[in-house]
Amino acid sequence: MEWDKLGMGVVNAVAFGLVGIVLAIFGFKLFDWLSPKIDMEKELAEKNNVAIAIVCGAVILGICYIVGQVVGG
């Protein structure tokens, strides 16, 4: 086993992981900004709106899938 390759693999995994997380957060914030009529935080925290929670989860999963395909190749 070559330790240099293992080290580079770990560095690449961390770097791409961080890029993926940042892009996923950016994508969700963009979705939140594009839907100004819905106050998602209020709907989730105060009203316990399950439908909004499902939509938010679906959006996050969709964005993460796209980011994974782009970043991971």
C-alpha cells in the first residue's frame, strides 16, 4: 500500500465533500430565495407543516444528487 496515494485520496475526499456541502447549502438557499411567498422556517417551526418538510427534503435530495453527479463525475 502506498501511503502517498492514501493521503491524496483522503485529501480529495475531504475537499470534494466540502465543495459538495457548500453547493448543496447554496442550492437550498437559492430555492428558498426563489420562493418568497412561503416562509419555510415559520411553516416548519411554528406550524409543523409536514408538506413543506417533504418538499424541502425532496429539494435537498435533488440538489445533492445533481451536485454529486457534477462534483463526483
